[in-house]
Amino acid sequence: MNPEIVAIRGLIAVAVGVGVLLGVAGTFLYQQFLPEERRMLHQREFAPQHRTVAEMRNQPDAQGKKSGRRSVFQKAKRKSLSTTETEVVTGIDQQSAVETNDDDDDDEFFDCSDENNVETETDPRLAKLLDKVDILFKGTVECNKTAYSLLLQLKDQYADKVNVLWRLAKASHIMGTVYGEEGDNDKKKEFLFEGFGFAKRALELDESHPEAHKWFAITVGARGEFLSLPEKIEGGSLFKEHVDKALALQPYDPSLHHLLGRFKYEVANLSWIERKVAGVICAEPPTATYPEAVNHCLEAEYLSPTPWKENRLLLAKCHFNQGNYTDAFRWLKCALLVPVVTLDDRSADREARSLLPDYERYLK
């Protein structure tokens, strides 16, 4: 339930670029020339690549270290997990551990976990208003709408303030998601493109601002469903580029690790035919593995100040696609324990409940 990411579900599939190819050129090949591959791909969800837990333990992380340390939940006790939730996650294999030393000081991290924003606003009045907006972002849809309205009132007066512009990009993105849920695609497109405009302007003003890079990446990905295929592919490269830049500037932002984890999951999840088509169209199609996606999602889980439904769902799917059914089921149960507050939560909850019977079946 991380407030930094609101309704990002699906944008990564677009942002990957090659992931949309199956909907255009890929579909033609898929339906006309490869009936056997088509049959096999329909079974893909229930025939994931099998990797043993032992193999997973030996998978190096991004820093070349080995797994097998304390569980993320052992170091996240201060996130107010319920007794039931703690019982559910206790048995998760230590591969689900964030790569931190056992003698690390817990307080050292948690003192900064909520301070994702590195900016300092010198205008006291504006700082107070932005603090109010940030609080509203963490609330319900109605709170998000109020945040958007407040920011619009600031738009003209602070047209060259990066602190205002990236928040306007975020608020517009949220509004686009709201209208998308209501089935109004025209309004959705209007707000998503508006958000992209705000993010682009913020980045032009300050290329060293992590939030400007992050929301530029998100808005690039989100508008992809309304663009042509070449533009979508270009958007995929832009998305990855700016998530990486934001992460370099702000390495403790859980939402950035989640974005990168989802990107890697979508790339790892590309079908054989999608990879073939991507190889024809893209000079250098992206590559990624499920363990890489897991590492970033675990980092997001550890860094997030509150339990995060979407991130846990993604961890479940990553483990499931590797054949780690016990871990997948436990992460899915953890996801279902997180309350539904945002649109993102609602969508993740629906998907988690739909997957639960299939995951249970693989434990029998």
C-alpha cells in the first residue's frame, strides 16, 4: 500500500515496449504461423520455468552477494504487522531475505525510510501546502482529487517550481487512473498526457531531481496505450532509462525498486514468440530474470514504511513462475492481508483473490 505508486498496474507491460508487440505484429505471427507455440503459450501460466530453492539461494544479487540472511519481515517488525500476518510470513524461505548484514542497525535504515523526497522547499507557505498535498496523496481517491485541485491552484504562481510540477504529474496520473477505472478513456488520455507534460517540464528545469525522473518514467509508460507501436517501443527505453537515473539519485525509494522489479518481471515473462519478434524490431531487446525481479521487490518490501499489497502480489507471481509454489502461496496470502485503500490496492486484491485457487492447487 505504498503511497508513492498509485495505480501503476499495467504501465510496465506497455513501458517494456516489446511486451506490446504481441498485440500488433506478434499477434499476426502468433495466430497465422505458429499454432503449436500458440497452444503452448496458453499453458504458460501453469507451466512456469522450474528452479529449485537451492538454485535460488545461489543466485547472486546485484552486488554479487549470496542470499540466506534474515527475512525482510524480521527487520520490518516496526511496520506494525498483525500477529496473523507475522505467522503467515514466518515460514518464507530465507531466499526471501533482503541483502543486509545480520549486524546491521535497524534504526539506521528506518530513520530515513519515510524521507523519499530529497528536496527542501525554502518558501514556508509553499512548503506547508505541499506537505498537505503529500498527506492527501496517501489517502483515498477523494483525497487524491483534492490534492489535484490544490495543485492546480498553485500551477500558475509556481510554474517553474519542480516541487510543484512533479506533484502535478503525479496528481494528473492518479486522475487518469480514476477515469480509466470509470471507463472514460477520453478523460483518462487527457489526464495521462497532461501528467506527462508536467513531468517533462519538471525534468527540463532540473535533471538532478529524482522525483522528476521517476514521474517522467511513470507518465511515459502510462500514456503508451494511446501511442503507436514505434512510440511504445521508444517509451520502453525511456522508462528504463529514467527509472535507473532516479534510482541512482534516490536509492532508498521503495517505489523505484518496485518499478524496476515489475519491469524485470514483465521482460522475464515475455513469451518465446514475443522475444523473437522483439529481436527483429529492437536492436537490443531488454533482458531480465525472475530472480532479478525478486531482488528489487524484496528491496521495495523492506524499504516501504507500510505493508504493500501490489508488491507482495508481484513477489508471489515471480516465485510462482520459478516453480517456488510454497513461497508464492505465502506471499499471496501476505498480499491479501493488506487492507484495500487505493485503486492500486483494489486491483491487486482482485488479482490476488483470482490467483489463490490456482496457487493452492499447486501445493497439493
